Amino acid sequence: MTIQLDACDVFKAAIMLEERGVGFYADAAVKFSGHARNLLMQLSEMEKGHAQIFRNILAGLAAVDVVADDSDGEESAAFLQALTSDRIITDACRPDENDSYDTVLEKAMLIEKNSVFFYTTVKEIVQGKMAVGAVEKILQEELTHFKMLNDALIDWRRRNKRGRSRTDE
């Protein structure tokens, strides 16, 4: 059986990803203080806000009857869970208690890059089946996060006069 994803499925996946992002940033923030903690908490709050934006878009799609036949709803939900569960926030991205701030930023950037790749792929798959602008909105949100993280990493390295940290150790 082929699973057909529609606009609602895309936004359900976006909500799942954003909620996982909330957890990542909140978990990482606990181990830091000052500016580092503030940035990670700000990103966690932004993820919460993005999840709400996507819930609103999803509700709007339902209101204009864009919702597809949900006869395979359980199967679609299971597919989205499998697709997003460890594909975006991989084991390599999970915060570790020994991670330095720059390592956390690198992991966060990897998550954001994975998200951009996911949404770009989704955009290609569903093109013509939904408003491309809706998926583009998701992409822009993730690119904004990536830029914030990259700027923070460059600033941290400049202040600490360090090159790239190794995340494989």
C-alpha cells in the first residue's frame, strides 16, 4: 500500500519536529548559564512558537477542507513518526552531559540542516498537491535558526580563540 502525504501530513510532521527541537534546546540549556543558556532557551521558545504557527496553518487547512481522506490515518501517523523520529535529531545530535557549548551549537546546526533537507525533500514530493508557500515558510524558519546558531558559534569561537571542536571524541 502506498502512503499518500498531503499538506496536513507535512504540517503534522513539522509540529513533531518543532516539538523535538523544543526538547533538544531546553535539555541543552540546562547545563549552561549566561548568554549560552539564554540563546538555547530562546531557540527552545522559538521552536514552541513555530510549532504553534504550524498548528494554526494545519487548523486553517482543515477549515478550508484541504484535509485528505484519513482512511489510512493510523498508517500515515506511524509513517510520519518513523520518518521524523531519529532522522532529524539523530543519535549523534543528542546532547551529552560532557558536550561543550560549541559542540552543542554544532549539533543544533546539524539538526537544522537535517530539517532543511527534510522540508526541501517534502516540498519536492508534494509540489502541485499543496501550496508550496506553506512548506517554504517552514524552510525559512529552519534557515533562520541555522543562521542564529552559526553566528553564535562564530562569536563563541572568536571569544574563546578556538578552531572547530571535534564532536567525534
